[in-house]
Amino acid sequence: MKSKNLVSIDQCSKDDILRILENAAGFEENPNRTLLEGKVAATLFFEPSTRTRLSFEAAVNRLGGRVIGFQDASTTSSSKGETLKDTILMVSNYADLIIMRHHLEGAARYAAEVSGIPVINAGDGANQHPSQTLLDLYSIRKTQGKLTGLTITIVGDLKYGRTVHSLIVGMSHFNPTFHFVAPDELRMPDEQKNLCDKLDISYTEHTAFTEEIINRTDILYMTRVQRERFTDLEEYERVKNVYILRDKMLRGSRENLRILHPLPRVNEIAYDVDDNPKAYFIQQARNGLFTRQAIICEVLGINS
């Protein structure tokens, strides 16, 4: 990567992505090392998180580093009116790396501009979630044996889903075919569709979630409808359960099909899917540890 920050997946070239995935595979074989001995990582989570925060913190700990930070912004000086700039500048005094999640789009980019240490974007509003994309790509390659030429069906909240927006950019290097399944209120934004048009990436939009679509799919990427992104709760109630994947819907699916989900799930994957060998979302979350170890070493310039 040209920058020693990871703010957006579009910073990563195809070669960058493949290098990070190769390093992640190495960490899967041996996750416990001392590469970060003497290093301190600050995890600044202005928005709730389980998997992202814990996997980043586990990644630092397993590499011999230490973690400081917070998971509740109400306990910090930001609740007193401290600006994001001042928070970042202060934390830069204490740590070697900042890992930040924020509810405002563009917050991570701003933090990287003012910080004196590397910044990793752990999600900024409905904008980007680059580390999730890299673990998604790692999961796709691991289950499919390749990244090129795959048919990927993305279902649910395509308007506000930052994991979805990042995934399209990350996969754009590998000649995918996309199916976008969403209600009209949550359709894929023009920005992502324009990127597909520019790069001659095939995509089809659907409002119905059918077995016919599933049966033509290699990767089925389910997402939840995110209540926290809605200003109109009536609109949320109208669309929250519009698509539910049930085990019986997978009967005619391809043998190589794998079901991914950035989690948490609400109702969009029924529990009868969990025992299907095509369900991969728990293993996908586990892959986040190894991928984030590779990302941390990448931004810190540490050879793994």
C-alpha cells in the first residue's frame, strides 16, 4: 500500500490484497508470535462492536503487543465536547497504532490526516469497512480455491451496508458477477453501480430473493437491515424481515456455495441453516483474527 494507513479498501491494489491474504494464511498456521513486542495499539470504538474490536485486540495480543482504548465513547472526553482531532492527537502520544470505529462517514480518513501514527478504519458510518472486506476475500478464496470469476449474491441492506460497499471494491479486481437483492428502499447506491459499470462488471438487481438466484451463486452474502442507520423507524419495520434464508432454500444450490455474513445476524438467516455445511459465517468471523494480524503488520511495516 502507498499509505501506512488503511482507511478504504480502494487504497489496496490487487497485489496488496493478495499479499495481505497470503500473510493471513501464514498467521492462520501460526498466530502466536512476538512481532508486536513493545508496541501499543489504541482501539477507539465510538460505535458498538463485538467481532471487529475483539478480533483486533486478540490480533494485537497474540502478536505480543498491548492494547489501550475504549468501547464506549460516553466514558471519554468526547462526551465533554472534545473534538475528534484532539482525541486523535492525544492518543497518538500514547500508542503506535490507532484502530478506530466511528459513526460518521469520513471520520477515519480525517483521523489519518491528523494522526502522527498509522490509522486502521474499523468502520465509518455507512461508508467503508476495509478490514471486513479483506477477511471476506480471505474467506472466499479459502472456500472457493480462487477469487476470480465467481458469482456473488448480496442480500439485504445494500444502501447502508458498509461491508457491502467495500466488498464490491475489493472484488472488482477479480472479474465477479454480482446479484444485488434488496427492497427498493435499500437498493445498492449509484456510486457502487457506477463503479461496476466503469469496470465492466456484470450485475443484476432483484427485489425478490428466490431459489433460482441462489442456485446460480457461489457466494451468498447475507446482511442485516441496520436499524441504527434509519431515521424513520416505520420504514425500518417495513423492511427488516423482508428476506430470510431458510435451509430448504439451499436444496438445489451448488456444492461449492458458501454463506457469508458480516454479523451480527438478526432474522435474516434462520437457525436451521446453521448445521448446513454450506454455512460459513462463524468460520468467516474466525478468519478475521488472521486477516487483521496481517493488516496490522502491513500498516506498521513489519515483515511477517
